[in-house]
Amino acid sequence: MFRGSRIPLCGCFRNPGESDLGPAQARVADGPETEQEKEAAALMPRRFSWAEVEFATGKFANSAVVVGEGGTSTVYLGRLPDFSLVAVKLHRPSERLHRAFRQELDVLLRLRHSHIVRFLGYCDDHEEEGALVFEYVPKGSLHEKLHGREALPWSQRMAIACQVAQSLEYLHEECDPQVVHGDVKAANVLLDGGMEAKLCDFGSARVGFSAAVGPPRSGLAMAVGSPGYIDPHYLRSGMVSKKCDVYSFGVLLLELVTGAEAFDAERERRLTAQMAPVLRNPAGRVAEAVDSRLRGAYDAGEASAVIAVAAVCVGSNPSLRPTMAEVVGILREKTSSSIAAICDGKKRVVTSGSKMPI
């Protein structure tokens, strides 16, 4: 994507004396008392004026660089006065899409995780359009890297799997209220300068699922998903749940292993259907499933374990699918020590040649 209620927040663009901050934010803006407050203030999303958004993007002129585009929004490359690059997501004008902007903003203001793209701020003072401002993630999407000309190394694929799993565990278990992403796919995983994963695009996300399954909802309140990744049970029932994300993550694991796209538009065939024989009986069939572009440079034990995890994630009965916390635990146990350190949140060192005892 990025390559890609008014809430008063502090920011660096306001003129002296101009403020719409509440008492708590004003105290921080006047001068944080501790290092912790300074750090918290630096990480806090802020409100941009429309003039600031236009300045950052060159007023969205024809020369503006578009780094992503979806059904309801366009993402532009922007530059702040401190010369840092940002991604500005501009929601197209309409009452319906303005509700979508508010919905996504409500979710983003709740999130802070090292493997979720950092939300810097927003602009909601334009009559028709709303803008969301994110960190610029320079290496593009996992979809571009995984399906590009050069094969993504196996160790990086496994590291990315762990990092995305961690971000989903955070959404499902650590956020209060819990969050369902609703559109987990390779195109919504960005890669930073160190090739670490950043989950993005919360336009389909839903908040407040305290139970395993949320009630069916209509219109914009329903998760949408993408071809090849969307949970068939959701399509049948209209029930949005955390297990929808688990299903999509299972498809992403298969994509990482095979190097094939989740949905073959030409043949109108899903990767899960193509991989069905292997998922039913993976013994002795791992080699035929792994991306041939790797030329054998992968850990067969890891590949077998990841396929097994994917198989339970994409199971037809949502209640039998694992939680994302369980998935993180399995990946921690079944991957090499360097990748397991990522799942443990320790020093992130990925080496290519480390082996894993199964």
C-alpha cells in the first residue's frame, strides 16, 4: 500500500500560541517532565492541518508521487519540513468514504507495535477529504518482493512470517478492545530498510471483538478481505472473527513457502486449492511445494513445520484453527534459533544456514 471525532494532539507545525490541546497534552507540549514523557510525546500521533498535508505532498499535483492505490484511497509520497519521508493516505470524498476514514482512524489511534506501520497523524479539518499520515517504508510490499524477479531468501521469509504473526497476536490478544485486521495479505505487509515486516492498511479492521466471533454486521462494518485470502466461512456466514485473520495468515504462510500468488487470476484458482493435496498429506511432498527459485536453499524441517501450521490455519472449521498466540508459539518452537529469537522479541538476527531440530 504505502510505498505505503477530532482528537487534539501535539505537533511541530503549529504557530506559536496556537493550540487545541487538552490539559494533559498541553503539559507535555510545554515541556515533558521526564524522559518517558518526552518519548511518549514523540510517538503520539498528531493532527495536521490541510495546509500542512498539501505542503507535504505538493498539493497532490500531477507531479506528486503515488506509491499506492486502493478502492477508496490513494497513497502519496510526502516530505515533512524536517525532510523525513512519509506516506499520506488520502480518502476520496463522499459521505460513505468519510465514514471509512473515521473508522480506520479510530483503529489506528489505538495501535503501537514494532511490526505495524507507524501512524504519525491525521488531518480531519477538510470538508470532504481525510488524510492519514504514516512512516514511509522504503522496501515496498512483501507481495512485490516475494513475486519479483529475484527470490526472497528462505531465512527472510521465515523472519517475516514470525513478525506478521507477532503483529496479529498483538491485535488479537494485547489490544483492549481487541482488533480484527480483516485484510491480511502480502500486499499489506511492508518491508523496511532492514527487511523487517510492517503490517499496514487497517481500512477493513474492526474493534471490540471480546469473544472469538463477533456478530454479523452490514455495510462498511463488514470485513472485506481479498481474493485468495478471504475466509470461506466468512463468505458463507458473514461472521467476522479473529479466525478470519488466522485463515488469511495461513494463506500467507503458503505464499511464503511456495512463492505462488494467493489467487491465480488467469486460472481463477486459489492457492489453497492448488495446495490441497500437500495440505492433506504433507509427508514426502515438501520439496514439490517449496518455491523452486530457492534452488534447494531452504530448511526442509522448517518448510514441513510451516506447511503443517498453514494447514490448520486454513481449516474449514474456524473453531479448530489455532489462535495467533498459538501460531507464534509453534513458529518459535519449530524454526531455527535465529528466527525463534524474533518470535521471542529478542535481538533480531537472521542468518541463512542455521538449522532447526524438529
